[in-house]
Amino acid sequence: AAPDLFAQLTPEQWFDALAIRVDGPRAWSETLTIDVTLADLGQTHRLSLSNGVLSHTSSPGPVRPDLALRLTMPALTGLLAGQVDPANLAAAGIELDGDPGVLGRLLAVLDEPDPDFAIVTP
């Protein structure tokens, strides 16, 4: 059921979900930008990590990012859901331009999601 649910999320919802997993104190000294181009949707989004906060915009602007990813929505879903090995992105059809270490730096400041998190409590 979860993969079906994942497929229904918009890019913005994925980036919001990623942002809430950032460990602010651990990410405080990290500054990075990643452009995510979703070839199948014709969209580009910029993720920016600064001062322990991950933000995203759909208007990246002229400044070159630290890393640019070109992929499809299913590949993005697989990457963010942990189904794609970040060390082997090419096998998943993900193109990189820039410093591939930036993705590792972002992943290193994320907390694991809590599968037991009570969304609704009595």
C-alpha cells in the first residue's frame, strides 16, 4: 500500500516531507543547493539547505547549484523512499551534474522517519 501512496505525492509534498526530516542542529553548518529537474513533468525545483532548514522553490534562479539532478518522478520517489542506492544513481536513470557528494551531505543530516509516529492520538 505504501508504494501506491508514494506514487500519489507531488514533488512539493516529497520536498516538504524531506524538510521535516532535517536535524536542524546537525545541519546548522551545512549550506548547499540542489536543482531537481523532473524530465517527465517538465519541472525544475531547487532545494536549499541553510541554517539547519531545507527549503524548496519551483523557480531556481540563475545561480548555479552545487548539484543538479535530472530524473523522472518515479526515480525521485524511489530515491527519497530509500529504494534507490545513492551510490548507484546512474542505474536508476538519474543524471548528475556537479558535486555528487552534495547529495550525501544532505542525506547525512536527515533523521530516519519514525514508522510508529502517531498521526492521530486519542
